[in-house]
Amino acid sequence: MGFRRHLVSANALAACLIGGLFPGVATACAFHGYEPQPTLVERMISADHIVLARPAEENAFRYEVTDELQSTGTSEVLPMLVDSSTRRLLRLQPNAQVLFARDADTEVWHRLITVDASFAPILKTIQDRLPEWEQDPQMRASYFASHLNHSDTRIRTLALRELDLADYGTLKALNLDVDAKALESQLDTITEMDLRAIRILLMGLAPATPELSTFMRFRATQGLAHESEMLGAYALSLIALEGVGGVQWLDATLMANSQNTYNTRSALVQALAMHFETGDAELRRTISDVLSARVLFDPDLAYVVSLQFSAISVNAGLEIPDTDIDADPALEALQALEVSKSIPLRM
């Protein structure tokens, strides 16, 4: 799948890094600490059968295919039963149907969504654009970004899950209309904890306000104290909101903390590395200056800096020269920072 392949530079993308639990490339998604589940679009991209179905007239507990959107030419019987809530819903909406897709590799059927009047236009667009989206993840992300504030909760959630797969540089480049207050109110929803990271990242791309900065600083401080898996996401968003000032605050307040663990160091350095990779020249200079000073007196931090900044350099196609400085963590970190300065600016 094209979108997944692209995400090696995004989703952490080889394993979705979170504050250092999985040392590796720092080019990614935003510190999820989980592997995002395939979205509706990804299920459709990887499917050999895509169908719409309703309860069969002769047996309301069995699905009957009403429309084949994609098929291999052989008829398929849906293996799942119609649950009671779906029967009630479809009785109330006689024109609604349930969308299913069968994975081409595993031959497992997946129920995706109920297609009613609200979702039918979205499904039509997805169908029409699947081939180009597979090759152009930025176009795909741009489409779903335009649905972040849709009146239908299901469509808003679908948009969040799609943007959760985009690399951070793509998110920053989108013309997002972010409702930070709405996202903040949903951050601690128990049933949607897997969407915390993307909501935090999007809040960082909202118009900056003193209240939003205060919230991000508070949550980042809490994250450090409790070694939260969301520390990196809050740090990333704070820098997005405040720029150089955010880097300087993180340096003076969090990076100077003597209680930092490997995980918290990794989360903070990954946030800095991702902004170094996608930020402007002034932000890069500030990040480089802050880390160059700190690695001289913190060997553990130096190791993390070397790891993360070597990774973003390799991701940009740069070569890390072989040297004899491996025994000195500070020198190795300084070299990684120096090499990373050759990463082309994105803006």
C-alpha cells in the first residue's frame, strides 16, 4: 500500500516511536506508542472484494449483498451475522447499507461503516480517488483535513484516523482549520484514547493563544513528571505553537530536569528532531545550539541526540561519516548535529 510505504518517514514509523521505548528513526508520527489500526481507506486499498449489504429479506440475521463496489468475479457470502443494533438502525433507515471489505491477502472480511445519506458522498469520493491516493498520500491527507469539523461524528473520526497516518511535515503543510477547544475537550475520552496523539498534534497547529500555550506547557510538565507516553506529542505541539520560545522553554524547564529518564530524554529529543527536520532556519539554529550545549555534560542525552539526528540525516539521504569517536558520546552527538545541518529546508 502506497500510503503505508510513505509512512516509514512518518509513522515512526517503523514502529511508531514513543519517548524512547523504541529507539530508531525520529521522522515520524507523533509518539503514539501503538500501531495505528488500518483505516477504512486502507482496508479498501488492500481489498479484493468491497460490497454493500443489508439484512436478507428471508433471514434478518444474515447479510445479503446489495451492491458490489469491487469484486474478483466470484460471489461471496458474508460470514457475519446482523446484530440487533444494526437491525434496528437499518429498519429506521431503509436506504442505508453496511460497507464491508475483504482483505486480499488474508481473505478476512471487515465491517467498515454504515453508509447512509451523510456518508454516501464520502464513499463515492473515496472510491473515485483510491488509485491516486495510493500514490499521493498528501492529496489523501488534504481531503480528510477538510472534514475535521464535519457535523457527522463518524466523518470527523475518520478524518482524525486518516491524519493520524500522515507524517508531521505533511500535517504542517496542510491548511488546517483546527478547533483547539473542541480537540482539548475530547483528549481524555476513554473510548478514544488511541486518538490522543493526533488531537494533541493538531492542537499545536491551531492559531496560537496564551491559553493554548499554558495548557501545552502544563501537560508537558505533567508528562515529564509521570513519564507519560504523550510527553513527546505535547513537546512537539508546544514548539509548533511557540517556535523558538517553545524550544527555549523546554530546554530551561524540562531538559534541565535532573530526574530525566532515557524515555523522557528520547521523547524530548524526538520532538526537537522532528522540528529540526521540518522547521525554518532560525528554529534549526536554536535546536542545534540548545542540544550542542547540553550533550557536553549529559552522556545519556548525547546518545539519544546521536541516534535521532543520525536517523533524520539518513532519512534525508545524507551519509554519516565513519570516525573513531564512538567512545565519546558528546563528540558523536555533535557530529550528528553537524551532519543534520545539511538537510534541505522544507520552507
